[in-house]
Amino acid sequence: MSKKAKPRVYDKAGKQVKVADKSWYTFQASGEAEQRNIEIFVYGEIGAWGVTANQFVQDLRAMDDGMSPVIVAFNSIGGDLFDGLAIHNALSRLGERCTGRIDALAASAASVAVCGAHRVVIAANAMLMIHNPYTFTGGDAEDFRRVADVLDQTLEAIIAAYKAKAPNIDEAELRRMVNAETWLTANEAVALGLADEVGDGLKVSACLGQGSVLQRFQHAPAELLAQLDEEPEAEPPEPDPAPVLDAAKLALMVTQGCAAAGISNLVEPLLAATKLESEAVIQAALIKAKALHGLCVAARLPELTGEFITAGLDEAAVRARLFDKLVGSGGGFEINNSLPLDDDPVPKVKAKQVDTHSIWTTRQAAQNGTSKGARA
């Protein structure tokens, strides 16, 4: 039987700005009330695996005063296309006071989102990538025809977003570049009208931390892939650790921290994972547990959070595990702008075929035995 599911468009697929919870997504305001500047950093995925359009818009509404300049900095591999379109439109509504800034990479849905800004500044060593929507699906012929129609419709939405930023762009050439998965340098993006100015070069590679995500694209530039193999910069020396608390106080920290974060069901896994080593270890574990819980909730598999914590998995590994489970669940289809990896696992057989002959033979044997017993 064909399964009908609402399509989701996203691609599979970090940050220099220091924030308390190690998040790659943050809002900050600077200056006096009369001269505020609102700066937004989107250094990661867009959509359920990262920041949703709903979260972005709600946070923007909470901080925006209707007058201050808004700068949205992107270093993103992409994400959910519909969320990217919603962010595009949210930036467009800000009008002339909105500037989009590409610090390193605006790929796929992120390129759609940044083009909603009135003015786009791209760093001299940054790139903007445009390509067709991509998906995986299963089902009968009618399901595949329906998915193809959805892909055609979403492509038109992508083209419209780029043309809104660059109305004079040659549409035939734009479609050719989108179809070819084109990686644009800063000067090329400005020449096409998808960016307005080339800014100073920056070294920002946080969103490239998931190498397998970048490698899903067909034509990712070699220089970007090379960054994945670079040795990470040395971290500044950590301050002297605070005095270790006794076990009872550390256990109370875990319990209270879980209650405050709404993850009280994870107390036992966290106690086992941290071994109550120190306050710093527990604080880090709580932050990580909250992030993993958010990923599992987004995937509608919150029951797996404790298992992942016990296994000591990081966010990248959890994303991969959840992605594999979603792909193998057979619960409809998702439109994914990324390409599958060469080593993606072969889908597992979900059910054994019914052996009708064996069932019939067993029933016949049982009936014969009953008949002989009755005659005896």
C-alpha cells in the first residue's frame, strides 16, 4: 500500500563567536539603545537538525526594535529548504536595515536564506553554492511521480528566491548553474547579483566540522575539503579546576540540572556517564545531554537519548544514527538536497516473507494428529 506523507525539504549536512552554551546559533545586540546593532550568527544547519525558522523568527521578534540595523552572518552547509525560504522572507521584511553576511559558506538552503537580505556582503575567501533540490523516497510508481512533482515545485521556489535578489540575472543561465551544482566565489556571486559587495577575508571553518556532510555534494571544492584535514587550533589553557565537591553534592547537581533542563529522565545515564568526577564534567555533560535530547526530540525518537549518552556519542554521531533510523523507518519520504555517501549502508530487510507452504503443512499435521486422537 502506498504511504502518503507530507514532504520535507532539507539537505544533510559550528562557530567563532563564544557563547555560554557552546551553541553555533546566537543573537546579540551591541551599543546604546539609540544606536543598537543586532547581529545574528547562523553557523550550522537550518531546520530540525539545527535552528528552525520558527525559532529564528521568534528570537528575532524578541530582540528587534523595528529600527536597529540587523546583520545576519552565515557559515552554513544548508538545511531544510522550507525553513530557508521562511528565513529568506523574514529577512526581506526587515527592508534596507538588513545585511546578510557570508563569513565562509552559504550553501543550498542557506544560499536561499541569505538572499532575502537587502544587502549581501560575502567575504573574499567565502563561497555561495546553489543546486537542485534532492530527495530519497520509496513506494510505487505513483509515489515517485508525486515526489518528482514536488521537486519541480520546490525548484521554482528556489529560482524565485534568487531572482528576488538578482532580478536582472539571466534565468536560463541561473537554471543551468542550479542544475550543475555551482560553487560561486565571492567575485562570481557579486557579478551575478546574488551578493552586493566583497568583504574582508575570514578564516571560519566551524560548519565544516562534519566532513561527511560536505562530501555528500558532487562538486565540493578541493580547498574546502582540504580544511577538513587541518589540525584544529590549540585551545587556550584551561583555568585551574575548582575544588571537587563530594559525591552527594555532585549527584544533586545532576538531578537539579536535569530538572531545570526538562530532562529528568536522563539522571541515571548522566550519573553513570560522568562518574561524578567533578563539577566541570557534570556541567559539560548536562549541556551535551540537552543538545542530544533536542536532536532526538526533533527526530521523534526521544527514547534513544539515554542510550546515546551511555554510549558516549557526540552530536555528529547522534545525527548520523538518527538519520539512519529515519531513512530506514519507511515513514514516508524527505526531500534532501544532499547526495548519498559512497559508504552509506544498504537498507536492511524489514520483514521476513511469509512461508505459506510451511504454515499449511503445519496446520495439516496438527489436524491429522487431532483426528487420530479422536479415533483412539
